[in-house]
Amino acid sequence: MSAEYDLVSLGELQLRLRTRDDERIENATELRVVAACSEANVAATLAQLGRRTAHVSLMAEGPLTRRALWDYRAWGVDLSAVRTVPGGRTALYFHESSSEGGSVLYDREGTPFRTAAPADLDWTPVDRASRVFVTGVTAALSEGTRELVTHLVDRADAAGRFVLYTVLGSSTMLAGILALAKFAGTTDMRHIPAVGLTDRQQLLVALLLTLGLAVKVPLFPLHTWLPPAHTIAPTGGSVLLAAVLLKMGTLSLIHISEPTRPY
């Protein structure tokens, strides 16, 4: 199963205003403007190396935000999940460049990202990524951003569990179907009783099918993927999960796995 993105990052995009070398802010006559964000910088670096990356954030509408988006878009980062809202302001930070290391002055109060709730962001890329990236700085900005980071981790964990259990369960079922085809020469359940499989063959096929379907139902202790998947999934996805996948697993246990076990 191939992910759409190699990495998705979460963080507040900012504009960095940098003085000329060895010039203090109070004496500066010009500032160089460039987009900045620790998490998005990682995504941009990987994009430059040919990886597929995306960034998730919430920003205020306006020219400063458009400038920040322009920079990261030019560096190859997919910004389709960066939402903009009216009101608020764009985060800034001022960088004094110096041979001794310089200093940084942040101006990030009053931005939409700091007060955002999980429902305000577009999490679609996270569900399609093989990796997510976030730093402790984002979690420390405010109570709201801490909740965003927690939601990101929970969402990534739920998606990872769902994929892992689905792949393992489906692979086990496939092994059972292939074993049945090899032993019986057919997968047509109407003809299998007449084939006369040995007890050992029946036990192997029934075990593989039952284990694979136990993930789909799911049965204890293979159920740990289900609660987070239902919690994180949108309403439509949760309904399909309950109405199709879970009931199909139960029905298959009765009509497919049960007839193959030895009596």
C-alpha cells in the first residue's frame, strides 16, 4: 500500500525578517523577508530531494500569508491543506545576524494557529502519509496547539494501526485462500465438501481464514485498531466501516471459515 506523501508536517508558518550582517534591529534600514517554520523546513528540504511532502496549518488571509505560502510552494511543498481565515495576523520573527551568533525576536501573538481547534484544520494529508513530523515548539505555543499535536499523533496512530492490521489480516486470508486452492484444486465452496480434504489441511485453511477474518470483525485481542479508527474517522467513513467491513467479516466467518474446519 503506497502512501501519497512521504512526510506531512504540522506547524505555524511565519515570515522571517533578517537584518544585514552585524546590524542591530534598531539600526536596520532594510530587512530581508523569507518564509520560516521548523516543521515546514524539513518538508521543504525533503521536497528538494525529490520526496513528496505536504504541510498542515491555519493562517490569516492577507499578503504576508501569501508570501509565506509562495516560498514553500516554490520549494515543492504541497500546501493544499493550509487553510486561511479572515482576521488575525501572520506570525513574524526578527533575526539579527551576527558573527557571534545573533539573536531572534518572535512576534506570534494573535495568530489563528495558536487558537485553532482540530476541526479547523484539514487533516487529509495526514491520513495519506507514511510519516508525520512535528516539534515540541508547536506543542508549547498554547493549549490549542498542544491539542492539535495530540490530535495529529492520535490520528497518525489510528491510521497506522488500521493499515497494519488490514495488511496483516488480508495477507493471512489470502494465504488461507491459496492453501485451499492448492489442497482442493478449487475455491468454489459448493465443491469443496466433495473433494475430501484431510483433517490437517482443513485445520490449516480454517486457521488462516479465521485469523484473517478475526481482524476484520474484529475479535479480541485483534480489536485494538477499531476504537481509534472510529474516533478519528469522519462520520461517513465510520458508517462505512461499521456497516460494511465489520459485518462482512462476521458473515465471512460463518459462510467461509466455518465450513472449512474439520469435524
